[in-house]
Amino acid sequence: MNLDKPAVDPSLFPLDPNVTFLNHGSFGSCPLAVLEHQQEIRNRIERQPVHFYQRELEPLLDEARASLAAFVGCPSEGLVYVTNATEGINTVLHSLEFNPGDELLVSNHEYNACRNAIHFAAERNGANVKTIQIPFPIESEQEVVDAVMREVTSNTRLLLIDHVTSQTGMILPIRRIIDQLADRSIDTLVDGAHAPGMLPLNIDSLGATYYTGNCHKWICAPKAAAFLYTRSDKRDSIRPLTISHGANSPRTDRTRFLLEFGWKGTRDQSAALTLPYCIEYMDSLISGGWSAIMEYNRKLALAGRAAIQQELWIEPPCPDEMIGSLASIPLPDSKLEEPYHSLRYLDYWQKPLIEKHHIEVPVITWPSHPKRVVRISAQVYNSLSQYKKLGKVLKKLKESEE
Ligand SMILES: Cc1ncc(COP(=O)(O)O)c(C=O)c1O
């Protein structure tokens, strides 16, 4: 596999050719053809809006759900659309009831927004949140399983766990964790914001109680395409954040779960409706389809990580098997006395990175000031020379502070 040139012509994406874009993980770019398809859907809506919303939308959403369900490996009757993974997490947490003394587990790697959501849910019910300390750098997946199981008690009700961590870019061994928690009747809510399109998924066989994932990251769908899967035994208790007509619909031709999530008020659902096209389009871009995309991105993330480590003289912070298409590398400590706060950048190194070197890549405080990491993303429009360039710039920044 040749990593020296992009797997796919970058001009198929509307990316700025003057920017070295290594942050697909935060907000990925959507191919021009998919955006054109979305525009056609929007034109179709506006041509006959009433006809579209009243008669066409539901069957089209069903079709799109079926295509996504086949892609992520779950029954389509358990999968509904949400706008993003944050909404998926909030939907589940808002639907559940806890008792004082119940313990909810979350890891120190959890994305801040979702951590806030679990604290909010716990406070509302008088439950407690316990934080699992997963080390980074880390030597093996077993350390993750051990860290989770150490915090489990007879009061544990729910684990919120990333499939792929946000700041540290690691694939967590969630199947092993879900199995061990299921033996103790503890529910799992998987934050799969990054997993669809990055990893081969079979959500059904994972056995998680709830799984939310974004399509607007690694599937490259337009923004605001995401899903929530709920296991069959829990579907009656999960309600959307917006209660609408489905709550008292007399219809008996579909479940209350599908009725409620199928209509959450008038909204633009065109992003979700592009999914059948988007999944097929991406598959057709490269010989070998989706599995070749995943393989290219993973190999590129590993090679990119190695190129940066070489410049910075750093050992790999996690084993290769925990890498998908994201990878984080520890950086020298921040030289600032106080944590950095700015609207535009996550760290003071980002200013020269973007303004002088035109490299878009997140430098993230992790786990707390002054420690930090740089997180690279690898997508089909990237190639190895871009990470080598980043490595050289990081080395210069490091040397300028020595
Ligand atoms: C692990 C994780 N969870 C949730 C999210 C939130 O995604 P969204 O903004 O699409 O809700 C992100 C975003 O990067 C993430 O990395």
C-alpha cells in the first residue's frame, strides 16, 4: 500500500488545498458529490414541501436507516437518527432514572461534552459519577479492562465508554468490557462518535445496551448525521429529547420507539437521507471499498505517528492494535505558567502551526496542564509527506523553546 500519495484525489473533497488538513477527527470534510446529492434532496423538499414531509420522508428515512443499519451491523428497528453523538448520549441519559447512591462510571478519556451530560444526569437523580483512570501512555488493552473493572461495585448501574477516545485517539477493548459488565447486569452506553467508518462495526454482536455514533466523521456524511442504537429490551424506555406527535400516535404499524424518533418536529433531515448514497460513493472511491479505506487510514495514522515520534524522539504511547485512523503523541510540556485559553486555538502552538505553516491539527492539554498531546487524523485525502512536514515543524517549535 503506497502511503506517499493520497488514496483518493483530494480535489474530490472541497478542502482548501493551501492547508495541510490533519484534523478529520474533529470535523471531517464531506465529498463534493455527497454535498451535491444533499442539495438535490433539499431541492426535492422545497419543490413540494408538504408532499415531501407528509408522504415521502418516512419511507426515505426507513430506507436510509436500513442502509446504515447494514453498514454498522444492527437491526434497523433498533436504530434511529439523532443530530450528533452528543445528542445520542443526552437522549439515553435523559431517559434513564437513577436512585440516590447509584454509581455511573465514565473514563478520564471521555469527551468533555458527554462527561458533562453524565454529571448532569447523575445530579438530577442524586446518583454519583465515578471516574475510571485509564493510563496514557498505555502498554496493553488489558490495562483498560482492569481499570474499568476496578471501579465496578454492587452500586454500579451504567458505564459510559468511548469506542475510540477523543483526545488520545485509542480504540478501547469495549467488547471485553461489555461482556464482563453484562455478567453483572450493568448497562453500557457506548460513545462511538468516531467508530463508524473508522472500524468494521457489528453493533448487534457487541451486546452494548446503547450505542451512539456519528456519520459526519469517518463515514464522511454531511454534518448532522448520527444515530442511536438501542437494544431491543430497552427500546420502550428510550424517548427522544423532543417529545412530539409520536407520543400519542394511534398508529400500530410501527413501534413507539420508531414513531417518536421518526418525527421530532420540522427539521432538515437531508444529511441522514444522503447516507445510502454516501456509503456507496465512498465504497466506490478506492479498489477494495470500505475495508481498503479503513486499512489505508490506519496504516497512514501509524506511519504518520512514527514519523512524528522520530522527529521528537518519543516512544509509541499505545500499542499499534489500539490505533484506527486517529493517533495522539505526547508533546513537551507547555511552557506557559497557566493553562492556555483562547477562542481560536486549543494551545499556543496551534497559532504558528496554522498561521505560519498552514497545518490544521489539534494540540490538546492532556491529561492536565502543562501536559499535552498532538492528535493526528488520517483520511483518504491525506498522505505521509503531510505528517513528515508536521513532525519537522513540531521539532522546530520544540527546539525554539529549549
Ligand atoms: C468521543 C467523542 N464523543 C462525542 C463527540 C461529539 O461529537 P458531536 O459534536 O458530533 O456530537 C466527539 C467529538 O469529537 C468525540 O470525540
